[in-house]
Amino acid sequence: MIKYKSGYRHQLYEDYVTPLDIYPDKLIITRYISLSPGGNMMIKASYAWDGPSGPCRWIADRLPEWLKKKYLKTILTGSLVHDALCQLERMGLLDPKWAGQINKEFKRINLKSGMSRQRAWWTYISVEKFGAFAMDPKNKKPILTAP
């Protein structure tokens, strides 16, 4: 029998390291994510995440592959970091007081990745209004089994 989780669309090929304006009280280390009290985050290769959701996913799923890659280019890094931080909060490892800053980091990274200011604002407002469920421990991905 195997145990697995579903719902992931992307898998990180190489480790990714980035500074953040999020400073936990102590070092957080999981199998794929680490976050230091100094705000340095590392996401290890093979980390899987679902990428952008809501309207961004709906639009991307309807584009031809060549245009989909261009459309997703400016949001994938932001979605990676956002998903990893939300996971740390769902796991109870990152204090919920950082929820607002998690969304600000998403916007900052999207802008740094070349996203237009208008789209960065729109995606930021979307996670602010509709993204709280992603940080709620009740919304952990269930562990599934198969023979």
C-alpha cells in the first residue's frame, strides 16, 4: 500500500532560497521548508505545490500551452513561497500573526518577477479576501492510500 496526497501541479526542481520580512521566534525546519528567525526561507527541491488558484488557475487552464507558460511566469515564484508559508501556518509552526505579511510577500515577489502593478494588486486583494482558508489547519491535504 502507498500513502500520497493529491492536488499538486508543480514540483520544484532545485532548492530555492529567499529573504522575507517574516521573522518567526525560532527556526522552523520541515522536510521541504525552513524559515529562520532572520527571515531567510529555503524551499527544497521536490517540494510540490498547486500554484495559483481561483481566477488565475481558471484562466491558465484555458490558454494554449505556449501562452499559459508566459501567463504563469510572473506568479509561480510568488505562489510557491505563499503556498509554503501557508503550509507552515496550517501546520501550526508559523504564528498566525504573520498572515497579512504572507500575502504582502506574495505581492512583493510577484512584482519582482515582472508582474504588472495592476495584476499584482488584483492577486494580492484576492488572497487577502479569499485566501484565509489556505492557512487554516482544518484544510490540510488529506493522506490518501492505494493498494
